[in-house]
Amino acid sequence: MKIGVIGAGQLGRMLALSGYPLNHQFGFTTKSNNEPSSMLGLVFNENECQNSAESIMNFADVVTYESENTDVEIIRNISKNVKVFPSEKSLFISQHRCREKKLFDSLNIPCAPNQKVNSLNDLRLALNNIGFPAILKTATNGYDGKGQFVIHSDSQIDKAWDSMNGVESILEGFVSFKRELSLIAVRGIDNDHKYYPLVENIHHNGILRKTIAPANRIDHNIQDIAEKYMRKILDELDHVGVLTIEFFETDKGLLVNEIAPRVHNSGHWTIDGATTSQFENHIRAITGMPLGDTTPIHNCCAMVNIIGKTGDTNSVLKMPNTHLHLYNKKERKDRKIGHINVNAGSVDELQKRLSQLKQYLPK
Ligand code: AMP
């Protein structure tokens, strides 16, 4: 099938790399001709064609998107002519933190206390209800911890609101979590569901640095609860494709932080560590193919992001059971330009390998 992808970053690149063996073809909407996906299919450059969305619609049998920040209007228009997965509903809800929280409430899925904030006065009222510390976030367009302000006391309220630049926001109670976990699942057109194991995510300055897969010390009960929440969300959205839930693990159990209607950075380990990768499963789902087995093929896996600088990749290539993935992106501070997948037979072996990747991990 011809698959159109809105966006041409590393996620589109990895979707195409997994889709070619299944005989699919790819087209991407791009902003320039040297994005990570540009060499992996036809490109419809927004600056060169009159209407790149229309061009991709004419090219594709099915359309998908890379980012929850995709314009809903574009997806609505395309879906009048060509199937789009995940559908407009998944996109509309997951691109707005207040809509996400409303969905969690309606499905009885626990999350941090929260309140919509549209003015300084709203913020003061919300802080009266939620208390300190709390975290103020833009309702849309936040990524890698951007558009967030942690408020500890009265004296920070004005500054926090100023930092939002007047955009629609949400105040959340600050969760004192033990770990951050995520669950990735895929739902097919025929309503089949498959789940990867919960993984642990380690962030630094709001950016994901490392994922441990499967997460250590997860009993069946927690995996079951996470899958139950996932299933409710997938079914409510009638979602087709991969969906990710980010969780906070607390003393009182799992709280949902947010969802992403797409393949996720915390699932990159699946390329080399699971029977079927998250990318292949997304492609299988949106093209109506049977879903693939999500079982890990190693006892312990990890993914380390390459951020800012490419570093000494030859030393990585010399490591056993280690796989380098670069995205054809220029080096820039805080930019994700690649990742490394490491597989091991035991936790000790994994730790040993990770200690050889110190150049990529924060001190
Ligand atoms: P987000 O953009 O919502 O994924 O937030 C980025 C990071 O900020 C998360 O990975 C957490 O480390 C932290 N964070 C977000 N929301 C909260 C919260 N309500 N309480 C504590 N930390 C949070």
C-alpha cells in the first residue's frame, strides 16, 4: 500500500524502514529537503507544492501522522477522501492536555489533580484548590518538558503565568513519583490489541535519556492495571495504530500523565529488542495487516538517546549486542539525533554495557 505520513522526522523514517519489507511505499510532507525521512520516499515539500496535504492525499491509500501537534483540520479534510489512522478523535484529544484529563476522568483512570487556567486569576484559584507544589503547563504544543513551570510558593505565581505567554494552560498537582513508566500498545482495524511490557523512563531536564525494557520490579498486577487503562482508552477512541501512555508510579499506584497517539521514543528499544517493533506494528495496524508478536526477545533491553552530539559512534559499533540508529539530523544542543539499543541476558550484563555508554548519559 502507499502510506502517506504527515511529517518527516525520525519517527517517519523508522516507520518507513519497518514498512518496506512488508512491500509498502511511503510519502512524507516536509518543510525542507533534508529531514530524517526525506530520502525514504516521495516528499511533498510544504514550501514547494501548493498544498502538500492534498498532494499526500492524492498519493496515499492510507495516511498517518508523526506528531500529536498535527493540525486537526488537515486530518479532517484528508479523511474525507482517504482513510487516516489514528483517526481525528485520537488526535483531537491527545493534542490538548485538558481534553486528555477529561477523557481519563470519564473512564475512571487516575491522574494528578488538575484545573484549566486561562488567566492569572484562574491560576490563583486553581492553586487554592490544588495547593503547592504544582506544575503549570501549556495545554498544547508542549514537548521535552518545554512550556512548563513548577510553582513552589506565592512569590512565583506571576512569573509562572508570564512564562505561559497568555496561552491556554493547565495546572496539575506535583506528583511525587517513584519512577516514570510507559506502556505502548497497538490496536488493529479488526479490534485486535497487543501490549508491550511496561518500561522505565529516565529523564534529565525534561528530555528522555534512557529507557529500561522491561522495567525492573513490575509485578503482573501493575502490568494488568496499565493494560486495563490502555484498553479503555484504545476502545473509547476507536484507535487504530500504536498508542502510548506515560505513567507516574507512586506509592498509591499508577497515575496517568499523558497519552501520545503514535509510536514513542520509549518504544525505540523494540526495533532490536522485541519480536515485532512498535514501528512495524503501527504499519501493520493502519494497513489492516495482522498485528505482530510484542514479546521481548532478550531478558533485558535498554535504549539510550543520542542528544546534541553524535559522539564516538565507532566505540558503540564495537560493542556486542548493541545497535546504533542515527536519524540524519544535524548536531544541535538538546536535539535527539539518534539512539542506541542495547540487549543483554541479565541486569548485570545490561548495567555493564550501559556503563560503556557514559558519553551519552548525563553525569
Ligand atoms: P510532560 O510534558 O507532561 O510529559 O512532562 C515532562 C516531564 O515533567 C515528565 O516526564 C515529568 O518528569 C515531569 N512532570 C510532568 N507533570 C508532572 C507532575 N504533575 N508532577 C511531577 N512531575 C511532572
